Amino acid sequence: MKYISTRDGSVEVSSSYGIIKGISEEGGLFVPKALPNNIEVESFIGKTYKEIATQVLSEFLHDFSKEDLEECVDKAYDNKFHVDDLVNLKKANNSFFLELFHGPTIAFKDMALCMLPQLMNVARKNIGFNKDVVILTATSGDTGKAALEGFANVDNTKIIVFYPKNGVSKIQESQMITQEGHNTYVVGIEGNFDDAQSNVKEMFTSKEMKDHLNNFGYEFSSANSINIGRLIPQVVYYVYSYVKLLEKKEIKTGEKINVVVPTGNFGNILAAYYAKNMGVKIDKLICASNENNVLSDFFKEGIYDKRREFKQTISPSMDILISSNLERLLYEIVGRDSNKVREYMNDLKERGVYKLSENEKNKLKDFYGAWVSEEETLDTVKTVYEKFNYVIDTHTAVAYRAYEKYLKDTCDDKKTIIASTASPFKFTKSVMEGLGELIEGKDDFQLLKELSEKYHMDIPKAVKELDKREILHDRVCHKDYMKDMVKEILA
């Protein structure tokens, strides 16, 4: 298995090289030269998450030995996770909440970001890489903490995380700015996530930054889902969830299901698309957006238009107008024509918009897009609790409401997996408001205790006593000075 760039078809690298580099030299994203399509899902029945993970990863990472992969999986998925088989499925009528938040930072990013440092260690060895790696990452809230947790105190590595200072929840911010580790750096920016992400991507391709890093013996890499080492482990839980439905006899062999994903940067739903193309019987991929509804518009109209107001919402991890991973889907839609991708990406950068041809738009039929308002999100938190005695966070609420809209629109009642991407304890203020509780005059940490007491849920270790931890990172910079901040940190 080789990996090629979405923007230059002549670039062909090993998975190890792609994991270390994170992004191709000209700014393209690495994709498998050919997606594996021969997995037999039924062969996984009775296997653990770890066993399934090892097999799925082996389909993508051909330059990793079986022993290396088993070790990576064992180290990544250890007692940091708080349920027996890493994730849970909770039934709600014809749908199933896939709980992906039982890791050390109580968000779905843990499923991949506990794995990425392990894959990087093996990749370094595979290609004889001897520079120190600088993990440079923008976060809309969850990636940052999960990446910091995964890379803290890892040898020959520094990690720098930029986040929108006023664009994440109080608990998300507290998790990041209290992060320990001699090699961890957290910087708030005066700007939004798209500003952070655009500037980070620009630094990856900047000759000035490349020269600066060379002078100090560093190489950039990424912990965002633009890195294939982040993306591929996410495929595993879609394979696993289908297997679990088979085991529970909720579906029959060969029966198709739908998948709903609350979507910002498009990596999580792209992983489901990869699982579908590998042979998992997934029919519709339902892309759920909040009021930053650039993706739901794209799937309806075939036009990607970021020229709109950026909105800060109660589902902040989805507050994104430039969904980087969509470029990988676009590559497939345009028949793997890197010139066409480059043209569309230039249009997006220069004009803020690109439009698919009618033929390309027709290839989006696997997807359905729906967006959910703030009021609908809060209402869904309440109605899901009333119907199922189950508390969900605001991102999962966006997904569930989009699922209801899909049902109303299509009457397609296939069994459906709903990606539950974060614990309700990460977004206590909005969750408690949705549940109808009084929140005025109370901070997130008071509400965290109330949520636990009133709804009989244990406070996860990740946020217990979080407000009492020492603030270790207090850097803040304007979005235009991110490059200078990186230089200062690496000097």
C-alpha cells in the first residue's frame, strides 16, 4: 500500500513517511493509492476491539509488521479507557449511540490520538528518521487535549496546539491549559478555528518555516485528521460497531445500516466512508452540521461556499467553515484527478467557493446533509433524555436531530449508528440548559457536579477536580502572529 497526494499524482510515499510528514510538500493530503476492499466483516465476529483494530490497520499500513501493530494497539488502548472494550453501543429504538468518549479526554479523538504517537514511533524506525518531530495542530476543542495527552513527554517530540481563545467550552480550555508535559505548548489565538487551521496548514508548506526548523533539527508533523495516522484508526470503530450489531442479532449478515456523524473537519465521517468502501454494509452517510452549515449545503447543492458568517455555537467542535478532510472525498469524486482537486482548492482559497460539475455532484449520492439550529440542539438534549433516559452532549444532539430529519425526509428506517463524539461532561452548561436546569450564575464546574448528582452519572476522571489544577499555559496571540509564536517556542 502506497499513499499519493490529492494535489500531485506523481507523489507516492509509504505509510510511514505519510504519518511522519502529515501533509504533502505542495499542501495535498495523503490518500491510499487504492482503498482496501476485501475485508470480510463476518470474520470479526467474537473478536475484541483490539483484535479488529490490528487487522484493519494492517490493511492500510503494509510497512508495519504484525508484531509492531499489535504492540501499537496494546500501548494505545490500555487502562486509559474506562469501559471493557473501549466503546459502547446504547440502543435507542432503531438507532444506536456509538459512545466514542470513554478515553482519557472523554472525546472521540482519543480513539485515534492514543494510537498516533505509537504509529509515529514505529514510522520513525521504519524510515530511519532522526530529526525531532514538532506536532503542530489547530483544534476546535477536542483534538488539542487528546493530542496533548497522547504526545506529552514523548521523546524527540514537541507538540504545539493553537485553539480559538473564545471558541471552545470552559472545560475544553481548562483541559488544555492545565496539560502537563515538558514538551507541550498551548496557545490561544484571537481568531476562530478556521484561522488557526489555515495558518497551521500554511506553515507546513512555508519555505521560511522549513528553513527555520532545519536550523534547529526539527520537522513538522500533524495530529489533525489531515494525518493518515489519525484518520485510519477511526475506520476501526465503524467496522467494530457493525460487527457488534451482528453479534447482538440486531441485523442479519449482509444487511445495510446507516451512519450519522456530527461533522466539522470531515475526518470522522470520511472514516465511515472508507469503512463502507472496504466492505462494511453502510448505505447512507448522514452528515450532521450545526449552524455553520457549509457541508449540508455542499451535499444538497454541490457547491462549497465558505463565504458566510462564522457562528460560535453550543457544539463548538463543529464550528468550522473549511473542512480539510473533504479534500480526500473530493479526490474520489473527481476521479482521482489531482489537477482538478488543486483547481478546486485554489478556487476555495482565492474566491471562497467552488462548484462541482453535474456529473461530480451525482457521485455524492452516498451522503445526506442536514443542519441543526441551536434551539433544535437544546430541544434534542431534552427529548432524548425524556424518551430514553439518556443524557447526550450537544454534538451528539446535532447528530440525532439530523437523523430525525433524514427519517422524516426519506422514511428510510434502516438500523442506524449515531456517532456520539463527546461526554456530556465536556459541555455541561449547554447540556444542563437543554435539560431544563437553571444555569444562570453558575460556572461549568458547578454544573458538572449538578449534572452528576441530578442525573446519577459519575464525573469522569478526565474532568474531576479540573478547576483545581494549575494553569500551565497562558500564551495568547493574534491569528496573524502564529508563525512568530512557533518560532519563539522552537528557538
